[in-house]
Amino acid sequence: MVEFKIVISDPKSGKTVQKEVKDEQAKNLVGLKIGDTFKGEMLDLTGYEFTITGGSDYCGFPMRKDIEGSARKKILAVKGVGVSNKKKARGKDMKYMRTMKGMRQRVSVAGNTVFDKTAQINVKITKHGKADLFPKKEEAAQPAEGAAAPAEKPAEKK
């Protein structure tokens, strides 16, 4: 049983929404790579078109575009996905992190292909459809007409 969480982002509005995909819909996504586009009909969202921008596997390792395949690998990276080239400064007066230019870091990353052990897939909308993916939040609930108003506090004596 294949199951993914799809995080759909809209570059125009800056909003995101998360959707769970199981079984038949999920099997359609297996084998796609970062940068591939697919139609929204695969996720029952007619009219939409999406581009895969990244994701992570079941252990939380991020997918990286330049690593071929679906297996996890250890790489020596200078920058990019999964790398934070921050080093703690030494000394009792130096309590901050600083960026080390050219510092390399050994990190474990997942490949660029979606496979059955992928947990999350990040996609962005390239073509909008008719249905609204981002429902608007309802305003705060108004108290019912028969409900009692909040009681006032008695004045304090001085």
C-alpha cells in the first residue's frame, strides 16, 4: 500500500495545503522525478498542473535533485538541500553561529525519484484549475441570540 503526503504550494498567493494520497492515485506518482510536471487529474484536481519541487523519504532525509535514483546516499556537499554550513564559534565570549565559506559537510540525502518509501512530495502549481484548493476561513462564530452576554466584573473597592 503506497501512501504519500502531497504539499501543494501556490507561488502567486504564497499559501500551501496538504493532501494525503493513497493506493491508485499514489501509484501514478511513483517513478516521477524532481522537476517533472503532472496533471491534476491524477489527484482528482481537474484543470490543475503541478511540478515536483522536492520531498523527503520515510526517515526524513530530503530528496536532492542531483542524486539519481531513489536510494539514500551519503554525499560531501558545500551547499544545497540538507546542508547548513554553520559552525559554532569557540571561546566564552563568542556565542553565535557563523558561516564557513567553502566548508563541506557529509550529509545523507534521498535520490530525486519518487518511490514507495517516499513520505512527502512537495509540488507547486504551474496551471490553475476551477476548484479552489485553499478554502477561506470562516469568521469567528457569532454568539446565538438566546445566549447570555458575558457577565461584567464588579467594581473593586479602594
